[in-house]
Amino acid sequence: MGETAKNLKTDKSYRRVSSIKGLKLKRNTKINRTHIIMDIYKCDDKVLAKAAILEQRVKRILEEYKLEPKIQTFYQFQPFGVTAAVFTQGVQFTLHTWPEHRSAAIDLYCFNGKKRATDIMESLKTVFKSAEYDMRVRKR
């Protein structure tokens, strides 16, 4: 057995878990995270098509909620369509647009509670001028 394998076996700072179900949090651990997945339909295809327009709109939403992006990327597909990822203090989300179908998918994870997460999603839905949507919310 190599030196690395010996160190891994004797290291007491990690505990071995045979399944996810076997991993339990302490009873007093407070979890205040919200995960929202939303598919939006019948959107304004002009907003969905160009990364520059979408970036401006997303930045306005972030300013509204006093969130400063730490990492962000907006990738323009050719001839149209956008994939974006934005990471801020307490909120991270990705979105993918399909202007040819007038739809988008948004995946948001928020560490600051359900109300803030749903408010941000409502703002994003408004930016896209969505007429229909399907949203799933899960508290983590």
C-alpha cells in the first residue's frame, strides 16, 4: 500500500458514508436555500436572441436586488440564442434561450430564502415578457 493510501485511511477528518441517505445533518443545522427551475414560453424573441441585450437586462435585475456579479458569462450562439451563467453573493443562476421557439430555461439557486428567489425569478420572467411558464420550487 502506498504512502498516499495509508494517509487517506488514517485521516480522521473525513468520515466514510456508504450512501447519501447515511449522511445526516445535525439537528440544529438551519438550511435556508431555495432551488427554482423555470421554463418560460411565448417570450419576446428579441430579448432571447442576443447576448448583449440579455446581459443588460440581467444586470438591471442584479442592481435592483443589490447583487454584484462575481462571475458572469453570456455566450452568443450563431445565428441566435444565448447561454448565461451568473454567480453573485448568495445567488447563482444559469439560463438558456431558444428564440426560434420563443422559450427559455432558468435554473436559480438562492442562499437567501424563498421570497428573494421567487422575486428574482418573477423579475426574470418579466424581462422575457413571458406569457406562460412552468416553475418548480424546492427548499434545500
